Amino acid sequence: MNTSYFAKSSNNFYAVSIAGKTPDWFSGKRYKKLAPHIGFFKKYKEDGDEAFYRIQYQKEVLDELDPREVYEELGEHAVLLCYEKPGKFCHRHLVSEWLSKNLGVTITEL
């Protein structure tokens, strides 16, 4: 499994959007279960509080999911996409950490 962002990897055969709002032009698979909820997402966009975002994303999204089930539904070759470029804080990196910690899988940024 890999992570990337729309501008770079949207044409990848295994691309999967995990964004709350997927670009209209994206024709790949969507996996809304990993999308951030609008409430804490808006707050983060207003104040940039990464610690709050991490806590809320864990509590409201990841804690509600089974990592094994998510991994199996996405498939080992999935490329999880959102908007942020590498090095920028984003939820795909939180998903990567969560899957790695719980399943021992290696997930790399393309």
C-alpha cells in the first residue's frame, strides 16, 4: 500500500480517494470511511491546530474502524490519495501510521 496526492497519482490504477470532497475530475475509487469529518476539518482549516485534528480524527474516524477490514477492503496495492503534498500535515499520513501500527504493514509515500 502507498500514499500520494491527487496532483501526482490520480491516474494510478490503484488510486483511492480518502478525501471528504474528491475532485470532480477524479474517476478512481472512493473510500469515504477514511474521510475526515467536516466539523474538525473546518476547525483545522481555520486555526491549524494539528494536535486537535489528530485527536478528533483518531476518535471520530479511526477508532470506529477495524484496521484489518479497512486494509482488506482497500487492497494491498491501493494508493491512498488526498490533496496535500508530501511533507505537509494530512490525514493520509495518520491512516498510514494507524495501519502500520496495527497491522505491521509498510506504507510508503510515492
